[in-house]
Amino acid sequence: PPSPPTLKIMRAATPVAMRLLFASVLASASAGATAAVVAAGDASKDRTITEVVKLLQGLLDQAKADGERDRELYAKYKCYCDKNGKEKKKSVEELTKQIGLLENDISGLQAANGGLSLEAAKLKRDLDLNKQASEEAAAMRKEEADAFVKTEEDLQSAIDQMGQAVDVLSAIGADQSLAATSQHVQFMAGYSKEARAASLVKLQQSVKQALLAADSFIAPAQRSTLEALLQTDKPVSSGIVGILKGMKETFESNLESAKEEEAKAKAAHEKFMETKKEEFDMMDATYQEKQDTLGTNDGDLATKKSSIENAKTQLEADQEFLAELEEMCGEKAKDYDKRVELRVNEEAAISEAIAVLNSDKAFGTFGKVAATSTGGTGAFVQLRSTRRRVLGAVSLNQRGEARRILHEAAQTAKDARLSKIAGLLALGNPFNIVIAEITKIRDILDEEAAQDLEQKTWCEDENKESNSNLDSKKEQIKTLDGDISTLEEAIEHPEMGLIKMIAENEESLEENAKAQADQTENRAEENKLYKENVANCNSASAILKRAISVLDKYYKKMEKKLAEEDGALIQKEEPAPPATWEGDFSGQSGSGNKVIGMLEYILSETEKEAEAAHEAEKTAETEYEESMTSLKDEEKQTMEDLAKNKEELAKKKEELEGKRVDLAKTEDEKAAIEKYLEGIKPGCEWIAENYGTRESNRATEKAALDKAETLIKGTAAYARAQAKEKALKSGYCEAKCNGDEEHVDCKACVAEVSVDDYCKRHPKTAGC
């Protein structure tokens, strides 16, 4: 942060300049009083020494006031340092902690992702293995089922063939004893040789087919026996029947065992497949869950990485600011301590001088001396000289002229330093001291000029830069206000705003949904009415057709009967009957036929109505489908518009919030610039208003100093003093001045004072 201008002036001040600044301030505040003090011979009721004491007291008061002002300024500065230091240290601590936590979180997420990736990969392999195992089990089960079907067919075929063989043998009596009994002979007598041969051939074929079908289920010994028996045409014993029956029973037992094994294998396969499916579903759910977690972790990881980068950037900025702040505040503390020390010493010196001058003893002494009671002060501060005796008689005209020039310049510039030099001339101080003081004052004036120029330039640059920044902030605020208004209008415009558009989209969706529901409900109601109408029409048609049939059948039957009766009448005379009705009975045949015609017309219209209902239903269904398609398309488009508008609204709100944050920040920056300009305004306005005057006064002072120096150096007394000094250096003081005329031993000898006294007045002299 830039240094406040007041503190910049304080930092540039030196102890000598401070005393001169105090004198200048005092002179500016009470120019009349100072002029009266400086002017010699002014009539005053106070004693001369009293005026000096009052002047010293004024300097002391001013020093204390300036000290208090420094204290207040430094207190504010320290408050600034403490507050910002505390805030930044806290920020650094919190950011460091936050970065540590974020790094832990990132490491944890990365580790978790690594573990999840491995687990997901293992689950994927397990899923593939599960799927492979299920497919292999299904293939194996199919092979087993196919094998069972083949085995079942073979066994069933063998069983059938064995049954046929047994039947054939039974038919030819092979299952009986083949002993040559009369019964056997008698039994077999019924078979011819050809019949027996045919039966044996059939037997051989059946048994061979059974052997072929059940090849894998019979023992080699059984096969050999059967084949041997089949190769002979001799009568076989009943043993073959037993073998065939035994084999048939074995085949049947094997078939049952195969069926049981197939049922068990099928049940085991179904259980296995069910278990594998449960395992697959469980692993798949776990796999999807881990994939979802990985996706969530990736999002969190990206967010935390962005957060840690921002935190590190802010931490670096805060640490840099804190380092600069601590260095700047440390330098300011040292500078303030130095100023306090110097001011304390100065106040102590002034207080001590006042105490000396204002003591009872001094009061009594000064009252007895004209110079201290009724004489003029002769200068802003009078300095005692111990070398007055060595100067000799100085030209009063030239010395008085120099004093007059210095007094006039002091009054014009209101600078007590010129009065001090004039006082030195009045006291007859050595010319070298006077000229050295002139040189010193001239250097101080140059230093002041440089400081004033620096302060003026600093103020101009600061004002220019700050005003430029202020204009920039105002322009930014104007732009941000415009952007915010545009965004607010885009969001909240009563007709075209996103909120309004979203509300219209949602309202359109509600209306669309209602329209779909209403049309679907109406279509269902129309279809229900259509079905009822068609059912009614069909029922009516059926009823009408039945009614027409009944009437038509009746009236035709009646007409036929009447026609038959008319043909069978015998012409004979009969007594005239009483009058009743005329003509044959016709009943309602006339009206009935009309009714039939009406019914047939109604039937025709009913059928037409049913056909019209069919056409209307077809048209309504087509219109409904077209309307629903249109509503669905409109709904899809509206949902897309709604999603787009919501996305745009979120972006606009985010942008608006960002603009508002930027506006608040810019307004704060603008206020800070205005506050800063207001803070430097007094000091900068003062230097701007007084720079020309101060430059003019310095020019006047320097001219007066130059002229005074010229006048002094032109006096015979100065020449004699120089000759005297030279003589002392080459004579009495030669031993002390030989080789180093700037050493305090030489300087004190030439000045005819002790080394301690000379060092008190010239502490920076070599050897002091």
C-alpha cells in the first residue's frame, strides 16, 4: 500500500529540518509576533529574556503538539499494520489448512478411485466369467439333453424291438420246453416249414435291430449268445426268451434311470443358472454402483483441484502482501522510535534551557543587566560566543549592511535561520563560523527544495494516477450497471424475460398435458359411445330382422290359408246372416305390410347408422392420432425450449451474480481511491499552493546569504581573522594543525576553546 503523504514528509525530515519546520510553522501562525521578536529594539513590556523564554516555551509546545500528532498518525498506521497483518496471517493460516485438507481429500479421492477402478475391473472380469460359465453350462446342458433324447429314443426302440422279438418267440412257442414231447410235436404241427422259417427271419431282424439300438447297453456275452442263436435255424430253447425278457427289463430300467438322471441334471442346471443369474445381477448392480461412485469422485476431484489452485494462488498473494507489510511496518516502527527519541531529547534540551533562563537566580541576575532586561533580542535564537575578543573591530557599515539584508530576507521568508545568522553577526562571532552557518543554511535550503519538489511531484503523480484509476472505476461501474440492467431485463422482463418464457413453457406443457389427457379421455368416451352405438345398432338390426321375419312369415301364411279356404267353398243357399263385417278376414295385413316396409326402412337406416358410426369412429381415431402426434411434437419442442431457457437462465443468473460481485468490488475500489485522494488532499493542496512561494522565499534567502557572505568576506576584519587563523595554524597551533587541519585539536586551538566545548558545538568534527 502507498505511504500516506503526511508520513512521507515525516520520514524525510531530519532533526535540523524538524527544528526549522517548527520555527516555520510558528512563524506562519504568528508572523506579527515573530517579526516583533526578531526586530531589535521593539518596545515591549516584557523583559528581553522573558521574550526569549516565551519563544522557547512556544517551541516546546509546538514540539509536544507535533509529537502528539506523530503519535496519532503512527497509531493509525500501526492499527492499519496490525489489522491487515492479523487478517493476512489468519488468511494464510486458514488457506494453509484448507490446502492441506484439499490435498488430503484429493489424495483420498485418487486412492478411492484407484481402489474402485481395480474393484470395477475385477467385477467386470467376474461378470464376463459368470456369463461365460452360464453360456458353457447352457451348451453342456443342451448336449446332455440331446444325448438323453438320443438315448431315450435308442432305449425305447430297443425295448420295442425286444418286445417284438419276445412276441415272435412266444408266437412260435419258443418259450415252452423244446423236448420232443407229443404235445410240442402236436403244437408245432400246425406250423409249416415255411411259416417257421418266416417267423425266424422276422425274429432275427427284430433282435438285430434291438441289438443295434441298445448296442451300448448290452454285455458282450449276451451279444455273442444272441448272435449265435440268431445264426442257426434249429429250434431254440426257452432260454433265449428269458435273455430277451431280461434285456428288455434292463433296457426299461436303464430308460427309467436315464429319465431320472435327466430330471436331476435339468433341475441342477436350472438351479445353477438361477444362482449364476443372481450372482450376475448382484455383481452388475455393484459394478454400476462403483461406476457411479467413480463418476461422482471424478467430479469432486475436478472441483477440489480447481479449489486448491485458487487457494494456492490466494495464499501466495497473501504471503507476498504480508511480507511487504511486515517489512514496511517494521521500518515505520524504527523510524517512529527514532523520531520519538530525537523529539524527547529536543524537548529535554528546550525544557532545560527554559529552566535555566527562568530560575530565580537567573531572574534576579537578568533583571540587573540591560541586555537581558531592556535590550533587544537581536535574533530568533541568540548564541553565546567565546571568540568575540579575537575578531577585533569589524567594519560597522559592512557588518550592519549584512545584518540588515539577512533581517529583511528573514522577515520576507519568515525564516528564523536568517535571523540566527544576523544574530551571530550582532554578537561578533568569528567569520568562519558565520560563513559555515551560511553554507549550512544554504545546504538546508537546497535539501528543502529537493524535498518540496519530490513531494510536489509525488502529489501530482499520485493525483494523476488515482484520478485516472477513479475514472476507470467509474467507467467500469457504468459498464457493469449497464450489463446488470441488460441481464436483469433478459431475466425479469415481463414479456420477453427468461423467467416469463420459462413460465410460459411450463404453462404450455401443463396445457399440452391437459390437452392430451382431455383428448385421450374424450377419445375413450367417444370409442365407448361408438361401441355402445354399434352394439345398439347391431342389436336393433337383429331385432328388426327377427320382427320382419315373424311378420312376413305370419302374413304370408295367413294369405296362403285364406287363398286355400276361398278355393274350397261350396255354393249353397244359406239364411242371410246378421250384418257383421264385410270381406274376408285380413287382420292387420294391410297395415302389417306397411309395418314391414317401415321396419325394413328402419333396418336399412339402422345399418346405415352403424356404417356411419364405423366411418365416424375411423375418422375420429385418425384425427386423434394426428392430434396426439402434433401434441407430442409440440410437447417435445416445448420441453427442449424449457431446458434451453432454464440453462440460459442459470447462466444469466451466474453472470448477473458475477457482475454484481464485480460491481460491489469496483465500488469499494472507487470508494478506496476517493478516500485515498481525500486523505492526501490537505498535504498536496498545501504543497501545490505554497510551492511557488517557498521557492521564491528560498531564492530570496539564498541571495541574501550569498550577498552577506560576499560582504563579510570583503571586510578588513575578515581578512585579519583569516590571517590570524593562518598565523595560529603556523604558529601556536602548528603542532596540532600540522598534517590535519580538520581535526578537532586544530579546530579547537584556532578557535581558542577547549576540545570539549568545540565538540559540543560541532559534534561531527573529526576526533570528537
